[in-house]
Amino acid sequence: MTTTASPSGESAESTAAPGAQGAVSPQASPQVSPPPQPSPEAVAEQAIRTEALLQLGGWFASSILFALMPTFIQVLAGRQTAGYVQPEFLELLSRAQLYMVCIGITIQAAVQALQEMRKKGSAQLAILCLLNLIIMFIATLLASTADGPTTIKPMVGQQSMFLFIGAMLVSGSTTWICSKEAARRDL
């Protein structure tokens, strides 16, 4: 019987079979290599993405949720009163003043894009800025007639919903790109 010390400091015993020509060696522990480290570029890109996601989340909370809060409160408060009639979805949207919300978020995104383009010119930001201004112009035109006595409330709700979704996508994309560019500069 032979005793050998393992790399961890423990002793391991092995016995040789009678009549064997050599001693049986202890089993060697497999070599474990450390996990590969991500490249500095990958770490920087992940930090940029995280910062941009945080800013996009802040934009969503401050621009979208706060703009729709009065409508949500109106519905909740109305449900507590006697005789309240739940409006249809499109009529509710027409009350939400989504045209005004569109104007607000698109002008904010256009200004953000213009400020970012001053620091670093970008064709992508220029296109998004132009789209934001177009949506703002359309929303302004439609908002001017949305409260007239002959307007069809469900149609106003439907048009404002589609314009609102477009404004969210375009201004959200603008915020995302501007946030990534700002995070790249800060690193």
C-alpha cells in the first residue's frame, strides 16, 4: 500500500494488487479552467444598453403614464359614483386627449434629437426628428377639431389611438438612440 498527497493536502491511499508490476496511481483531479472573461467591448456595450434601458423606462413613466393618469383617475372616480355609465373603449380614448399627449411626447423627442444631433450628427436621428415633427403637426391639426359639436367620438378615439401608438414608437425610438449615444459619450 502506498500513500500519496493530493494537491488539496489530503492523503490518498492506494493498494497495489498482489502480483501487479506497479502501484496503482491515485486518480488525478481534472483541471478546471476559469470561465472566459467577457471582452471590454462587450462589457461597455452591456453598460450602454443598461443605461439606455433605464432612461427609456424613465421616459415611459414620466411621459406616457403621467400623461394618461387623468383619464385613469377619471374612470376610477366615475366607477364610484351612482349612475355612472362605463364609456366604450374608443369613446374613453377620445376623452383621454391623446392628441395632446402625442404633441407633448413628440415635441420632447424632437428637441432631444436636435440636441443630440448638435453633438454628433446622425441621419437616423434626423429621420426620427422629422417623423416626430410630422406626427406633432398631424396631432395638432386633428386636436383642433376633436371637440366640435359634430365630431364622432369613437372615430376621434380610434384616430387618436393610432396616432398615439405611432408617436410612442417614434419618440421611444428617438429616446432610445439618444440615450445610447449619451451613454457612449459618458463611458
